[in-house]
Amino acid sequence: MFSKSLTILCLVSICAASTLAQDAPVSPQLRVKSEPKGVAVSCDGIPQGGTPCDIPNLRPGTHLLTLTLAGYIEERRTVVLTPGDKRLIEFKLKPLQALILVHSEPEGADVSIDGAHKGKTPLLIAAQPLGTYRVNITKAGYQPREVELAATDCKPRKIDVKLALNSANVSVSSQPMGARVLLDGAIKGTTPCAIDHLPAGAYALEVNLKNYFPYTQQLIVRAGQTPRIVVALKAKPSSLMIHSIPEGARVYVNNQRKGVTPFKLEEAEPGIYRVRVEMPGYDADARNITVRPAKSESEEFRLTKNAGSLSIVTEPHSVKVFIDGVEVGTTKPANEGNLSQVYDIELIVQGDHQIQLVREGYKTVTATVTIKRNETAALHKRLPRLFISNYFIVLKDGQRTEGMLVRRYPNGNIRLETNPGIYKTFKKATFGSNGSITTTAPAP
């Protein structure tokens, strides 16, 4: 009886346990995959390992999955699980990207990153994965630049480069302008002339202009240089011929006396010359004369008379004439009598002048004459005679006679004026000696 009861009790217990097992809820199961693999997974903040991974024994309800991987944007997703739920969750992580701004001087340079062309400067690259890159910046005519860039986070990076020329930019100017420029015999233009992108090296530079001596030099250029060549061309020589009417005028060039007309200035440098021509009795004439390179210039000056003249007649003749203290000549004897010929003096400056008439044995006469432009003044003067003994005769009997020598006759006789108005002739046979007396003339 006891055995039978025990058996029944066991059967009841087994059935009850079986019923309980069937009624208990089954735990949800979760599997996580990602691209790329190896992403760290945490569920509700609890690390679960790297993808792909299984997360068993989760309670039904809401759970937060977090996936992190260096260089990628963190992913978060909320998952709601029911009892017995079996779920596969897949993630595709987005890599972190850098923001790169590239500037260059000059602009328009090509930008390549690890060999991939990205565009021309100024350039904004907004989706570049993090990493270390070689950035190449190139432009025709300039030396390339390579920059290493480490983009480790999302902070913007800026690359700013100044490109150096891989050639030279040469400028050539000259004075005067308009000269032809040649490099190694090839025409490059006229001054002012720019020669861009000239490869480094040595060149024969020539600058030439008509009527100027050519300029040559060896030009050595290096990459990146911007040499500026300034050439002062030397003009070929010129000449300047100066004429005047009347001739014989004094010539001054740049206030320096050079000669009298006709005058030629040889080897004249091109330029502007101040030429002045002067002649007594004429108005001076001055002007600027431009002398061109390698030219023979000629200039004529027609002088205008600004003076008058003076006609003088003296009695006696052979009188020295002084104007303002300067001796200008001597009156000549007329055909007969004691009067002189008319003595004309030209080109006397207008105005008052002092005239002195001088002859030995005569009183000096002084007069003031007014000279007018283009008019002739007349002066007729008689010089009072002075009695001055200038000769002696000693007769054979010893008698001495003094007086003014009037005449020596061909036969040897001598005529003296022994007193004013008294004349005596001495025969050669009657005197033993004779000669001049040194005297000082009395004051006029």
C-alpha cells in the first residue's frame, strides 16, 4: 500500500514539473554584425566584445546598443526584444572625415592627394577620410610643392603655400623707350619689355635703337628670380653748325664761349643746348636748339643792329681817335691841305660817348658825342698846335739854334720853326751837328 502511494506521488511531481517547464518564458537572443568588422559593442553600457558577436540571456524589453571604432562615427541603436526573440542587427559605420582648405599663391594650382586629383586652388575638400596624406600642389611655370598632412580628427586643416617660379620673369626698360630687345638673337619686344617664364640659364641680351649705340650684356637667370634690367642708351654723336648775319659774332653754348661764327660744335651729345650769339653794335640773340641723335643740325642767327656810327674829320690829319679811352684808329690825310679824310667808325653802341683826338705837337681835344640807333653822328675838330722845340742845329761857328723840325730836304738842308710862325732854313754846309731834342710835351 505504501509503495503504491509513493509511485503515484512521483508521477504527480513529474507532471507538475513538466507543466511548469512548458509555462516558463524563453530569453531573447541578439546577434550583432558590422561593416567593418571588429567594432566594439556594448549593450546597455556593458561591453560585449567585437563584431560579429552574440548577446544571449537578455531580458525582454528595450536595450541600447553602442558601437565604436577609432576613425568612425559612433553608432547607437535602440532595440525592443520580446520573449524568445531571436534578432540579427547589422551596422555599417561611417568613417570620420577631415575638412581641408588649400590656398596657393598664385591661385589656380592643381591639388592632388596621394596621387588623386582634387581640383584647383583655392580648394575646399569636405569629405577626406582621416589619415596621413601627401598633398601635391602644382602649376605650370612654378616649382611643385609637396606637403605632408596628418588628419587625425574632424578639425579643419588649412594648407597655404607660396609657389616659387621654376623660371624667371625678366623686365627690360631703356632710356629712351622703344628700343628693340633680343635674347640670343631672337626678338622679344620693345622697351619696356616683359619676358615671362624664361628658363634658367645664360643668354646674350641686346638692346638697340636707331641713332644709338647698341647695348649688350650676358644675362644669367635663375629659377624664381625676377631681374629688372634698366639700360641707358648712349646716342651716336651729332654736330651743330651756327651761322650769323653778319658773320664774326661771338658764340656762347650753355653760357660758355666757344668761338665766332661760322662755328661748328663737333661731337655734340643729343639734347637741348642754349645758344647765344653776340656782336658789338647788334642785339644779342639766344635760343634753345634741340640736337637729335646722329644728326647734323644747323641754325642761323640774323642779328639786328642796335648801334649808330660816327664820321670824324680832323685838322690836321694823322690824329689818333679814342672812344671812351679806347684807341680806335687814326685819321688819314686828304688829297690836299691839312684836313683829314672822313674817318667813319661803325657799330658804336647808342648813348653818350667821350671822344679824344690826340696828335703829338697838338693840344688834345675832347668832345662828347651822342650816338643814336641807326644814325650817323658827325664830328669836325681842329686841334690847336703846340710849339715845342724838338730839334737843334749847331753851326760851324758854334751857334746853337733850337726849334721845331719842319722838313729835311733831299740835299741835306733842314727847315726849322724857330719861334711860332718864324721859319728858317739851314744849309748843310753851315752846320756841324744836329739832332733831336728829347722833350716832354706840356699838358694840353
